[in-house]
Amino acid sequence: MAIIELKEVNKVFRTDEVETQALENVNISIAKGEFVSIMGPSGCGKSTLLNIIGLLDTPTSGTVTINGTMAANMKDSAMAAFRNAKLGFVFQSFHLINSLNVLDNVELPLLYRHGLSGSERTARAKEVLERVGLSHRMYHRPSQLSGGQCQRVAIARALAGNPEIILADEPTGNLDSRMGAEVMQLLGELNSQDGRTIVMVTHNDDQAALTDRIIRLYDGRQVM
């Protein structure tokens, strides 16, 4: 059963002078519980594709269905709630707020969850920090952590809402090889032990080889 399905997806960016075809006739089906990597040269449309899968952007044409729900049928408010409940995002540059401690950073997405009390948010944030091995750093600020620790905080934040799908855009891009391997091990455990579906953009062949399947893009088109 496909948890992510894209059919004939095109994405065109237009300005007054230039039209750029970022994605062309992309057809993707990802099964529940798969760990899939997206690869290709810079500028080939990888991040655009991930943003469309993550409902952060809309295709110019084609359909996007996530967990049985067609994105085009959702209003903006419903899409935001769906994204918050079903999807977790991990970015290359972490996107942590340095004025907040680690615990508050992880709690942040839960502020938009209706029906969760403050104590429930804190308990859930502490639980996922324990899962990524950083409960002893929960009151530190991001500037006091290593790059690998910051990325694990970002993964904890993505997990806080208990998403079915994790979308990771170059999650090891700012890390050295040892820290990158630790992050990949954690993502692998989330996939194999929890059964979470993971879609990861990467330039790293060795890391892509650890995933179930590789989707390759070139100039916005799928290639074998």
C-alpha cells in the first residue's frame, strides 16, 4: 500500500523573464515503511520534490496523495494540520532556535496540536530526547551542542508529533563522517524498529546504499 503517491507531477517556476521546469512528469509510489533516498546533481529538483511531498509546495500539475489523502482537496488550514500530524521534517541546517533550550525547541511543533496540555507536551519532548540520546542536554542551548547533537535534536523535534513519515533534506550535509554515520544509524532505527516511512535527499552514495531504494533525478526528470 502506497503511503506517498505522485502522479504526473510537474513543477514550473516562472518570473517575468524566465520559466524553469523544476520537475517534469514525475511518478513516484512509496510504500508504508520504506526508507527511500532521492539522489541527483545539484539543481536537479531534489529539494523541490521533497517540498512537494511534504506539502510545503504545490505542483503546477499532477496529483499528490499522502496517506490516502489527495493534497489538492485540502484547504490551507486543513493541509497545515495534516502536515503537523502526519509529517516530520529534518533539514541540513537544523533550523533550531538558539534563544530556546533543547527541550523548548523540541516542544515547539506541539504548540500547534490542539488538546495537548503543557505537561503533556513536555513529557512527549522528554521522551523523544531520551530516544535520541540527548535527555542529559535538554536544558542546553543549540550553540552549546555539536553539529551531530543539533541534528539529533532536530530529529527529536520531528518525532515529537509522532509522524508516520519523516522527510529529511541532506540531514548529514553539515556533519563529519562519524557524526553523519550516527545520524544515519538513528534514521535506520526509526525505520526498522518503528516502521516509519523515511524519504531522504542526499548526495552521499554510501548513505543512499543503506536505504531500501534510490530515486534518481536529472534535470527534473526521473532516471533509472
